[in-house]
Amino acid sequence: MNVRGWVAWVVVPLVLVLTGGCERGEAPAGAAKAPEAKAPPPMEVERVAAVRKTLSLRQEVPGRLQAVRTAEIRARVEGIVEQRLFSEGSEVSVGAPLYRLDARALEARVKSARAALDKAAAERLLAKQTAERLKGLVESDAVSRQEYDQAEAQLKKSGAETLAAEAELTRARIDLEYASIAAPIAGRVGRTRVTEGALVGKGEATHLTTVEQLDPIWVNFTQSGPDLFRMRRAIRQGGAKPIEEVEVQLILEDDVEYTLPGKLQFTDMAVDPQTGSVALRAEFPNPDRILLPGQFVRVRLAMVTSEGIAIPQRTVQTSPQGQIVLMVDENNKVVPRPIKTGGFSGQDWIVLEGLKEGEKVIGNGAQKVRPGAVVTPKDAETPAAAPGGPGVPGASGSTAPKPAS
């Protein structure tokens, strides 16, 4: 046997033995055992206490802006547009000229109506003189009574024709005035819908342009029936301002707060049976024309000031069953609790049901844990008194919570 054959005869069986030992889970002699994996420690969460404080109920609802006045400028007589007298998007005053129509045909109609009136007036004068002459003759039986009656009838007929001619002349003059189209209200004029040379007013009142009054401006929105009733009940009980003094603020589409406050102006008298909401309207000053009709905004109402329970917004979660908060039981397990809220006050939710003063809920870390998980709770420091939130007048700071049992 050569050297190569002897090595194969010794090494191959040895490899098979070692491999078989590894497959059976047998560690080679002298090998160290791997350390067992330890379970991670419970996650640390921060708990915040529900506190009683002076709350200013604040709600945000979607709304849409509307011009206080809108005038559609239309052609009231038939004619050719001769000239446009305004710049699109500019401010116009009451009576400012906007368009001028070709008025030659209208001027001719005025002249014709004036001539018809002169003719009718002359015929009436002749009929009057005839009736006066026949009146003296009929008394002396120089003419028949029938001739005198015919003269009286002709006088009345000519008088009616004179009145009709006067009305036709007045109408012709009005139509001539319509050839110069002016702004009926002050505001911002929109784009023109016609150009010079266009025939307008033929068979219809052609829409030429629109003028809208933008200062002040309205915002229309709706509020749920229960919220409106809650506000009115607070007003009756003396816990809120009168509805005409409720402060209204706007949040624009870019999440920027409009600096000028508004006031409620209109509340519908009925609840929409399909939506269960009530239509409301607020008025805002708009001196810089920042707000435009048709723009969507969010309306913020600071309505009711009263004592109540509040918790930070971050602690409230929404589930298919409604709003919940997460709490830690005596075994350090996370448990959910359903609550009922009633709107915002600053950065806090107003809690109507489900929590008492001093009870603690999970704040930081609430999004990372699930019900049933074991956690390590850590109580947050009690904050100092602070205002109820920006843009909410009348809200005071929170009081220190009672220690939870």
C-alpha cells in the first residue's frame, strides 16, 4: 500500500465519525456551550395624569368662503360691445362703467318714440278743442248729442295714446341708458366673458362679467346638532358668551391661522334631517383680499368656558369601537379604556366620560405598545400652570392632579 492510499484509509473514517457526532448534536470534546438568550426588559412608558382645569371648548369644522355680495353683470339690451372699460381683477366702485354698447340704434328708437309722443299730443289737443266747441253747440241744439259723444270719446282715446307714447319714450330712454353698463355694487370685478365686437343681449341676458364684494367676506359651515345644543345650553346656564360674541378663527389651506378674528352672524333655524347638522355663517374682515370666494378653510370656534377633565391629545387613540386611552394595571400590563371626548381645549382633549381626575394614562410610548403587554411605567412630571392654548381666550392653567391610588 502506498502512502496516498494509507492516508485515505485513515482520514475518511475519522471524518465520518466526527460528522455523525455533529448531526446528533454532540459537541466535540472541550467545546464551550453557547449562552442562553435573555428576554428583553419591559418597555418603559410615560404616564400622565388627567387633570381638572378651566377649559375653553374649541372645535374645528370645515367651511367654504362666500362673497357677501355677488352681482352678475348681464346685457339688458341687444347690441354690439363697443368697448370694455375695466381691468380684470381690479376694484370698482358703485356706478363705475364696465362696458359700452353701440347705441346708435337705441338713440334712433328714442327719437322715434319722441316723435310718436309729439304726434299723439297734437291729436289729443285737436280732440280737446273739438269737444269743447261741440259742448256749447249741443246745449243750443245746433249739433246732435251723438256728435258730441263721439268727440268726447275721441278725446279720451287720444289721451290714452299720449300716455302710451310717453311710456314708449321712457322705455326707449332706459334702453339707451343700458347701452352703458355700470357696476351695481362695489367690489372686485372678475374676468370678462365677451370681447369687443360681440353681439350680446339677443334673446337672452348675456353674462358679461361678475363683481364680488370681498370685504367683509362670509364663511359658511355646519355644526352637529348635539354640539350646537350644548353651546346653547351653556349660554342659558351662564357658562358661555352670547352666540353673537363667540370668537371665530380661520385656519387656511396651508395650516396658517388667519390673523383677523370673525364673528358669528347667522344660525339656521332647523337641523338638516339627512346630516343632523345646522348651517352657520361667520363674517370676517378681508382688507387685503387674502380670502377668496370658494376657498376651503377650517373654522375654529372657542365657545364654552367651564371646569372639566383634560388629557393631552397624544394620549387618545381611535379604534373601531371609538376613542380609547391606554392605562397600566397593578400587574404593569397595558389595558385599554374607552372614553368620550367633547372637543379640544388648546393642546388637550376634553374628557366627558371614562376618566376621573388623577387617573393616569400612557402618554409617550402609547403608539408602541399593545394591550396585554408588560411595561415599566414612569410618571411624568406635573406641568406648571399654562394657558389653555393659542387663540383660545379665557382658558387658564391646569391644576395639580390628585395622586392616583
